[in-house]
Amino acid sequence: MLKTSLQTLKSLPITTKQQTRRFTKNSVVMEAQNHKVYVQYNHTDSCKFSRWTARESFQFMHARPWQEVVDFYSKSVNGQLSLLEFFGTQVFFTMELQKAHDVHCDDKIEEVSNETGLLEGVSNVGKSGRWARVTFKIVLSYHGGSFDGWQKQPGLNTVQGLVEKSLGRFVDEKKAQQLKEQCKPLEGCASVAGRTDKGVSALQQVCSFYTWRKDVKPHEIEDAINDVAPGKVRVESISKVSRAFHPNFSAKWRRYLYIFPLNDGENREEIEGEEGIENFSSHENCEKRRNECGELASEENVENSIISDEDELQGAKKPRSFSVCRVNQLLQQLEGKLLSYKMFARDTKASRNVGPPTECFLYHARATETRLPSPDHEKGIRVMCVELIANRFLRKMVRVLVATSVREAAAGAQEDALLKLMDATCRRATAPPAPPDGLCLVDVGYTEFDPRNCLIP
């Protein structure tokens, strides 16, 4: 058969031979991909047979009403809803405290910059270049579902692309002439505190823009950005800051919030007939059930340990519910530690896969259950909220942490399960990233982290 095919191939014209070879090669590659076996990471603990595979974890995370969360973030960006109302008066105090800190931080940067100039014997008066430029700190919110992420990319609708386009009218004449000579569009240049992925929202993203023009007013920049995409991007505040300010390098910490919708019967802590769920102002319930969760996990581990290989091969039934309290306990083990999160990162460069570039310090990592306001539900929909505050985050780190925590909680893993995964040898040991719809960059801090400044106590 093969010999006949080769003889037929030799009798064809050259161009036809090339096309046939290419088609045959592509067919072989496609057939190999269809029959490729995706080997799962070999966990060695007692609950390995109860742990979801990557496909099962992906399906579990996506099979829920994400549109409710997307709508909530959209209304928050438009000012129709507020996290202050959602989390209560205590958060209002902490958020106002953070705003005061940011203002103080800007003044402090200005003072340090001036002192440095005097010590070096350099006066700002009459100088040009970067000494004369004006830097604006821009705090804005945007709806992640309306954009292809923050970073500007050709042919994609990104937040950075729209913001820089709106800033084009404020660049100086020299910069405008350079762009014209290079046949480039008239755009400004915006630096950002952290680039968000496609579908990820932000409520207080921080970026900066500088110009050598002296006649630019903050309200003019605000109007220009608000007009570029009404209802999708909104400026929260604009202020002039020192030239030493950089939204990324000056930042001390970032806060992310992940809202995970819960289906009926998923939380093992839910008591039948119980009316209402505690909000964020009181979390004694989780503390009271701390020991109960520990006992529950221990019982599950005993059950998981007696599952045989034969049961696994026959597709033993895996748990389809998890404890929010257990997720909270898993995340709390990460607080106050400088750890390498390379196993929880995705799509990072090879140079950032080892050593200090992968190390992050988590100040705060908590999870709790509450209800999200919804017009279609009188009591709102049940959700799990995860709050993570760290000095830095790797790419997709928050989404992988959330998905892995849910997976480990469902499998009945011990409290130090996430810590043990740090020593894994392959990223397949952690779960695929959770959907971006639930993730939001809440704010960025430019002073030392204050433990009182938390959404979830």
C-alpha cells in the first residue's frame, strides 16, 4: 500500500507533490494530537483519587452563572454599585484611610525628590527635559469583559490603547512632530501599576502620564478618557505628582478580589433551612467552624485513603462540593511568608521561572461566603469572595490560586496543601486558571500595608 502511494506521488507534478507531502504531514500531526495522552501530575497524598483532573477542574470552574458577576463589576465601574456598600462601613473607613495614605505618599515623594535635587546641587528652575515635565497620576476603573486586556496590541480593543489614544491631544509639540515623522498615530504614553488579562476588571487601576506642556489641566484629561468609552472606562481621580512617581515601581502592594458564584449545595457548611448568610461585617461563624472543618477534612482523608486503584480506573465518583471555610484555611497558610509561586504562574518567561522573580509576599489571603446583589434574586446569589493582597503577583497567579484552593478543598486536602505544592516539579500539579470573569484589581497601595485595610477581616 505504501509502495503504491510512493509510486503515485512520483508521477505527480512538483507542485502537486509538495502539496501532497504537506497535506500528509499535517494529517499525521493532527492524528498524533488527537491520540495524545495528557498525563496528570502524580500526587502522592491520601486524597489523590478524590482530586479533580485538569479537565474536571476546568469544567467545574466554568459551569456556573458568571454573568451575574460580570454585571456586578459593570455596575461598579459605572458607579451604580459600590464595594463600600457591598462590604459595609468598616471597609469605608479603611478605604478612606488608604486614600489619605496615597495623598501623603505623593507629597512625600515630592519632598524626597526636591531634597535629592538640592543635595546634588541641581536646581529645577530654568531646566528642561525631564526636570520640567509634568506627571499626572490617573486612577481609573474599567470593565474587563469589554476589553482584550490592558496591554496595547495590534488589532485588539485594549484599555491601554484607548487611554493612550485619548492622551494624544496632550503631548508636547516635539513629541507630536516625532510621531508624525515616524508615521505613528498621535498618542500619549501611559505606564501602569499592573497589566490585567482579558476579562479582568479594575476599580482603582493606577497609571501615569507625563508631558512637557504646562497648560494641561487634570479635568481635561479626565474628560478625554471618559469620552473615549462611556460605561466601560471611568476616571476615578487625577492628580499631579512628582516626576519620581511610577505606578508600578512605587507601589507597595496590590489588592485583588475574586468573586466565585456558588451553585446550590456546593458549600458543605450550608445548613438546610438556614435563612440568610452572614455578610462581611461578622465572620465569627467561620472561626466557630474552624475545628469542624478540620475534622471534616480528616474524615475525608480517611475515606480517600481506602479508595483502591481499581476504583480509580473505573472512574470513582469524585466530590462535587467544597467548604469555603477550608478554602479560607488553605489560603491563610500563605500569609506573612515570602514564597516562590512559580507553580502557580502561567505564561511567564523562562528568565522569570526561577529565583527572586518568582517570589511574592502575601500580606492577606482570605475567603468567605456572602450574597451578591442581583435583580433576579430577592436574596441575591450565593458567592465565595477571595481577597488577596501581596507586594506583587505573577501572571495568572490569582486565578490559579483560587482554582487550586477550590480543588484542594473539595478533595479534602490538609491545610498545608498549597505550601506543599510549592515544591512540585511541574505546573500540572496546580489547577488550570479560574475564569477571568470573577477577577478584579481593587486598588494599589503606595505606603506600607496596614492590616486594617482589608475587605475580609
